[in-house]
Amino acid sequence: MNAESSFNVLKETTRLPSPSGVALAIIKLVQREDATVQQVAQLIKSDPALSGRILGFANSAAFGARRAIASVEDAAFMIGTDAVRNFALSLSLLDDNRQGDCAAFDYPFFWSRSLARAVALAALTTRERSVPPEEAFTLGLLSDIGRLALASVWPDAYGECLKQARNKHLLKLEQERFAITHRTLTEMLLADWGLPQPFLEATKLSFAHEVTEASRVGRLARQLIFCRQLAKYCLADSDSRAALMPTLEKEVCHHAMNADTLQQVLDEIVERWHLWGKEIDIKTDIRYSESRSNAPTISQAANLDLLLVDDDPIITRQLSKKLSEAGYQVAVCRDGESALKYVIQHRPPLLITDWRMQPMDGLSLCKALRNTAFGQSIYIIMLTAAESEDELVDAFDAGIDDYVTKPVSVRVLLSRLRAGQRIVLLQQEVEKERRDVQRYTAELLTANRRLELMAHTDILTNLPNRRYALNRLAQEFEAGRRYNRPLSLLMLDLDHFKSINDTFGHDAGDQVLAHIAGLIKHAVRSNDIACRLGGEEFLVIATNTDGETALLLAERIRATIEKKQPATLKLTRPITISIGVAGSSPVLNSHKELMRLADKALYAVKQGARNGINLALAHEHSP
């Protein structure tokens, strides 16, 4: 199986990373020639989280905004619809693939490194403009997306590859196991998502590591290679950063900087990497050390995320400290509106909220969350001074899972959280099992399709086999009768084929058959179905075609085979073919009668000089 076939199989699994929601709508809109900036801006504004990120993107110092941009329309106009599309694509892929089922794949580290590449490539293209920096950001973020794709489609198998490779010989293992590498898959995904051709060419060239051409594509490829080194610097600890400096200093002369300005550029990239990490919720506290077997480590415990919502700064400060000490990753919001925006963007599994707040109180926040798909699974604890039955009933009706009365006992709150955590973990386990079932179903579907394809494919020629040919002919014959459409059939037989096997052996005969199959496939039209019946016999089903037109097709096939002899074999006589043609007619009652008529026409050619064509007439049919 080649890389393209492997990619098609991967797409059938529906497990490949792909854009969704508003991002998908933006991509489809931008593909239209009549799409306007205003239409793109309207789509962006339908997603509050995306709107904020687009504004932050447009106002980023990396892209040279001369004034503060406050409206989505201005942002879309400033950075361009293509950049908006690519940025929305990147964020959609990020939000949908922050975690996954491949235990050996470090998702936070992958995205942290990808973000570092994005920031570094934007900085490089700002200094030496090969492509717009805002578009370079997207390319940097997605320049290694093939790794994530393999981890998504085959989490268990790819995890084994990662453990076995330990960063060595990974490409070889991928090729052997999946018939495609993460580099090739990256190129195909970028092409499938519609990124510009120079991006695709530069990505492919950058994987070769040695770039000598001075074209725009060559400059971008060199920048891609350098941005990977810069990303490694961002992720390195202090000792490893010092060890990387000599390598970086050798490369700076190719990127509009020198050794004296290198440290300043590095500091700017690291700073922007941290800022963007906060903006789009990517961890940038990950460190990569060469002295620790190339293993990434995360400095903070990866416990459950928790959002604390309260307008009292003293309470939030005290509780967030205690909750952090207990191992939770705590974020704080001061009112229901900001909390709702945070939840939309970050999807925390646990939420603690006060009841009495302005402008949106805790009860309204609960109701709003429970009316969304993502808010259904959040475990919500209400902090309240109310203890009356009616008020508590109202709170539970609004969607809370539990409550703690004020003044808050931290010990009681932590015990309620542990109960909620058990439910959250069970929900996550159920969701994982659901995804596993989906994955196994998709893999089974793909396997069944491949088995079906194998059952209907001739191994030697890769043409459909006799079983497929007869079933398809029966279907097309009935469809032609039902919709009053013409149908023709070509029966083809190689001349003197037995002498090739007898003289040169069956290996030579197989080469001839494969050669002829390729010529027939090339000569037929896109709606024709070419099949191998067996031995030296072939069949072509010409749909929506009358007999006279099919006769022209037969002559094209015959002439092509006579002209294009196999170059690797020295045969005693040229290869030729005899073809019998029959067209459908009201007097024919079944596809078998059509086959017999075409076979009769073929027999007449074989009885004559061969290397010819013959059209059987319907009145020649004898029941």
C-alpha cells in the first residue's frame, strides 16, 4: 500500500484531526469566490472565544499592528481572510485534540512545541518576509501535525512505535507499521486543508534538512528548519539552552540577524511563546532536557482543572490557595459572565461558584451551562448562605450537583470535591470507552472495506475481478432498462497468449497481463468499468453508451495495445487483442444474453485475422 492509499484509509476511519464548528464554516466560506470580509467577520463573531483570539492575533506585536484593533471586522481585514481561515483551522484542531487515547504520546508537550515553532516562524518571517507572518504562524503550528494524526487514528499501535523508537528510527517504524510516515501525513493533511502550494513545497523541502535553493520556497523551508531549532531552545532547560547556542549562532547569518542580535530575538520569541500560551491555553512550563533521555517533563501536576467563581477577592485568594495545595489546577473568575466565557473556551470538568454575584449570579450561570452540550458534564458545587428548602430546591433545579454553606469549611469542600471527582473520572472513562467503540467500529469498517476490495480485485492486474464484473454488469443492465439508458459490453481476448507462456514462461505472461491491464485502464473513459474475467480475457462495461460509440472505444483500446508494446520483454510477435462489442436492446432480457452476444462477436474476430473489433447486432441474438 502506497502513502496515498494509506491516507485514504486513514480518512475513512474519521479519526484524523479535522476542523469543526465555526472553523469549518469559515474554511468553506473562504473557498467561495464571492466571500467577503464582512461575512467572515460575522461567522467569527458567532464564537466569542474565537473572536477574542482573532483580536489578540491581530493586535500581536509580531504582526506589526500600528493601532489597537477593537473590532472583528478590522481584524479580519487587517490580517486577511486566508490568514483568518488558517488561524481558525489551527485553533479548532488545538481545541479538539488537547488530549487523546495514545498513552505514549505527550499531548501537552506536542502543542507546546508546536506553539513555539509557530511563534518562532512568525518572528523569522517578520525579519525576512518569505510569507506573511500571520500565515507563517499557522504553518509553524501545524508543521508536525502528522504525529498527532497517527496518535489519533492508531493510539495503541503508534504508542508502541513511540516506545520502541525513543526518537530513533521512528520514520522507519512508521513506514513499516502504517505504510506512511508522520512527515508524509503532515504534507497530505496540509494539502487536504487547502494551505497554499508554497507552504506544502517548503514543508516537504524542510524535511530534507539541507536546503540550497534561493527561491521563496527555499527561504521558507530554511526558516522552517531553523524554527524547529528555536522551538527546541524555548523548551530547553538552562543547561540545554547553553548547549544549543553554538548551533543557533552558526545558522543566524541565513536569517537577517547576527550573533549579537540572536539573544535578543530568542528572548522575544520565548516571551511571545509564554504570552500565546496563556492566550490559547497551551502549557509553556514544559522543559526538554538532553540530559534526561530526551524525555519531556511537566513542572506542575496534571490534576483536574477547576474553575472558582466568586466576587469576593479574599475568599477566592484563600480557597484557590487551599485547592491548589490539594492538587487542583485552579482558575478564578469574578462573575458569571466571565466564567461562562472561560468555560466555553477551556471546558473545566469542575466548577465552584458563589450564588450572589453581579451581573450574572451563580444560579443563572448554572442554567446557562446546563443548556449547552459541553456544560452538561461539568460537576457544579454552589457556595451559598441560603439554607431554606425552597432556595436549595431552586438551586438543584438550576443544575447544581452539590452545595457547601458559608462560611466555607475547606475540609467539607474538599470532601465534596472528591465525590465530584469520582463522578468526573467515571464520565471520562465512559467517554473514553465511547471513543474506543467508535475507533474499533471505524477500524472494523475499514478492514471490512479492504477485505471487500480484496475479494473483488484481481491481484495481478489490480482490476476488478470476474465476481465483481458479473455483479456490476447485472446492476448496470437493470439500471439501463429501468431508466431507458443504453449499455454496451466489450469482451477482450489477447491473441496467441498461450505461446507467450509456453515460450517465455508464466512470469513473462504475468508481465504481459499487467501491462495490458494498465493500457486498458488508461484507454477507457472515466465512467467505463474495466475488469479481468480470468486468464487472458478482459471485459469493459460501457455505461450510457450505444453499440456504435462502444465500437470506437474498442478501436481505441485495440490501437493502443498494438502501439505500446512492453519495453522489458523481447517477444517473437507483437501483442495484439481481439474485441467483441454488443449493445443493449429491447430484445435482450438479461445481462447474460448481452454477454453471449459480445462473446459471439469476439468469436468472429478470433476466427478471422484477429487483432480486430466486431460489433454484434441485436437481431443476431438467438435465445
